[in-house]
Amino acid sequence: MTEKQRLLDVLNGKSTDRPPVICPGGMMNAAVTEVVEGMKKNHNSDVDAMVEAAIKVHEITGFENYGVPFCMTIESEPFDVEVDLGSKLVEPRITKYNDDILNHLDEIKVKHSKRALVVLEAISRLKNNEIPVIGNITGPMSVVTSVIEPTDYYKMMRKDKVKAMKFLEVVTDYLIDFANQMIENGADLIAMSDPSATGEILGKKNFEEFMIPMYKKISEAVHRKETKIIIHICGKSKSILESLNKSGADSLSFDSVVGIKEAKEVLKAPIMGNVSTQLLDQGEEEKIKLHTKMVINNGTSIVSPACGLAMSTSVKNLKAMTDTVKK
Amino acid sequence: MTKKELFEEIKNNLIEMEEEVVEELCKKSLEMGIPAKETIQEGLIAGMEVVGQLYEEEEYFLPEVLICSDAMNIGIDVLKPHLEGDVSADKIRAVIGVVEGDTHDIGKNLVKIMLEAGGIEVHDLGRDVVLDEFVNKAKEVDAHFIIMSTLMTTTMEGMKIVIEKLKAQGMRDSVKVAIGGGPISQRFATEIGADLYTKDANEAVRKIKEIHEAA
């Protein structure tokens, strides 16, 4: 059984010999310092380096997938924000918002940034028969709160719903376009992380009103291309678990604060998660092995980190996790 | 309209996120000759207390709290110039910020809102705050508390360093340190010698006031 087959079988609701263990990419990527430190070019912007990093992650950490990109900033680039492209120690991040964009929503022509094209090219080079290639997109709420000041957007959700919804829709349409092209270039599945949409911040009512329609739209588009989608939400998401059943996701991934057993009681789709990233960064190998076993026993269908990995995480610790799953 | 009725109107409109109505009613309170301090306490702060409860009960979330807080601040802007006497002398003064290297500030902003609603004077250093700045600002405003937040494990160490800086400057006894954030725990707080750890904004206000009164 290939790694690709096992992962797709889980997403298709089939039983497998064991859960796959993956680190999708995007917000949850394993291009930690130890993996990328020898590389000459920036794996966040150079296509050869991006491909090399994806392959290296698979080879040395034991995660059973290729995943690109390694940040959450590419989807914001079409909206004219300033991005710092990161280094071997820190991930790329937004350095300047574009608050003015709301005055130009009608005129905006959203098109791929240079790095988006790099991602599509990287996917086409990584395409293969054995190892699943995951195309990662940042969720719509996380993108809008990367383009303008988050508190301004959260307030707009109550004060000017029409504008807030419109902005979210413009972003969602772009994400669908990006995801579709990832699939056309050879991505085997799509993973979307939307940390800013956490139940902790939005609550059930806001989440259902704003996010579920967008997630449904994205999932439907991905499904039209006969491809599966995993959705990850950070934080205490108990309040939105039930709502997530309507998202259209083929698998739902959670942070370590959400108990897998409790999530399984509510969710219909297979669950992915949720090995503590704090443990992976600072813990000892033995504890990581025990914790990974516990996560498996709790019934996760796909083993993965609970959230984004700190770049200081050691490959040794990641291997402790992945080896435990494969034993 | 009686004074009591006006306070009730201000409180309810704040809870209902009606910023403009709150502004109008605060102006009206001045026309009625009501002392600004009373309106702030019985109208605005009373309203924010209910908002805090609604947040704790998971009826209100961040978007709602942010707008209520804006309504409170608009009201305070109207009333502040009319405050009599030096009301700031007996206020608790706090410096707050997100630790150097981290830019996640939503939690910190929520704590700031609740602290201000609780009558505490807050000096907000923002996010990615250079560690020395916590100490410098605390000195400058004669703060009773330094409050630090982070969502990342990789920046937690900075909190310990700030405490060490306070010790080095002989300020550790006069400034209390409160910490919070996703990866923070009571165990970590105890380990680094912080005075207080709380898991959310409402608890922070309660405990900070308790500690201050006990001191």
C-alpha cells in the first residue's frame, strides 16, 4: 500500500491498516530550521528550494506526504500587502496591511502573485504516484485578517455585514481559483487552515453566518474536481464542532485543546490531529511517543501535529512521532 | 428622564452595541448636570460588566465585545473632559503588551478592554514589544502591574527575562507581574516567579484588583 493510497482511503471512508501520519503544509508545515538550514535559496520563494524542502521533509521527518507552500501569506499577496519572506529561522509574515482595500472592492482584479505561480510549478514537479501531494490554502477569515487589521474586520462583521461578507466572498473566490489550479497541476488533495475563524473568537452564530457558506463553497469547488479537502481550525473550537458538519470537509483537523474523543461524538467526517506542538518542540522523545500513542488510541483517523510547528522543533522529535505511528 | 433611567438607557444601549445612542445619552447626562464620574461608573462601566458576563457565558464573542468597548470609549471621550478632581491618583496603573517576537494581540486587546472597563489605567505597548520597554514604561508611569501575553512557546522565555530585568533594577517589589496566553500555565508562572496567571480576561480583572487591594 502506498502512502498516497492509505491517505486517500481514509478520506474516502475506507478502513486502513493504520492511520497515515502527515504534516500537510501551509500553516502546519514541517520545513523547520533543521530541515532547511543547509539550503542556499529561500524555500518560501524559489521553486527549486520549495521542491527540495518538500522532498527533504518527507525524507527525514517521516511525514507521509509532500506539502507546499510553507507559510500563510501567499493568498494575501494579490491584495497588496507587504510581506517579509522569512528566513531559516522564521516563517514569512505580513508586515503591512492594506486597510484601503475596502474602498476598492469593486475594482479589484485579483490575480496570482509570483509566489503563487511558484507554488503551482512546485506542485507540478512534485506530482507522483506514491507520495500524496497536498496543496495548501489559507482559509478566508485568516486571509481577510491578514489584509486588514483583524479587529477592524471583526467589528465590521457586526457593523457592516454587507461589506464584511463581500470582502470574504472576494477572497473565497480567489482561494477556489488557487485550489483548482493546484489540483490541475497535480495536487492529490487540498488542506485549508483557518486559524482566525476559531470558535474562540467568532462563536457559533458568527461562524455559521460567515464561515460555513464560504467553506461549503470551497469544498464544493474542490469536490467538483473529484478531490478531497481537509479543514483545520485552531483553538477551543467546541462551540463550532456541530457547525463544521456542514462545511463539506472530508476530514477535520483540530488543535490539542479539542479532545478527539469528544470531537468524534459530534463530527461525521474522519478526524485528523492532534499531537501537541509544544510537546514536539520542547518535550522528550519518550513523552512524544506516549502522547502519539494516546492520540491514536483516542481514535484519530490521520495523525498530525495539533497546529503549526515551531521552527525550532527537532527532526529527532518529529521522527519519534512518525516512527510511533508506523511501528 | 431621571438620572437612574438615563444610566439604565446608557447601560442597555452599550450592551446592544448602539454607539451613537450611547454618545448622545452621555452628552445628555452633561446637560442634566450629572457628574461625569457617576455616568461613567453607573452607565458605561455597569454596561461593560454585563458585556464581560455575556462573554464569559459565551453569548458574546470578540466581534461583539469590540463594538461594546468602542461604545464605552466614545462615551468616555464625551465625559472625560468633565471629570472633576484628580481621579487617576487612586487608579491601578498597568502596562500591557505582547512579548517580543510575537504579534498575536487579540487576547491582549480583550484583556485591555476588560481592565479599562474595570477602571484600571492601561498603558498599551502593543505587540512584539522589546523586553526593555515593559520595564521602561512601568518606570515612566509608575505602574503597579506589568501584564504580558504570548501565543507562542518560542517567546515565553521573554517573560522570565522581564522579571529578571525588574529585579536588576530594584523594581521587583513595587511592580507585580501578570502573564497569560495560549501556552502559558500556572506552572510556568510559578516557575518564572510571576505574581499572577489567569486564563482569560475576566479572571485577569478580578485577580488584579484582588492582588492590588491585598498589597
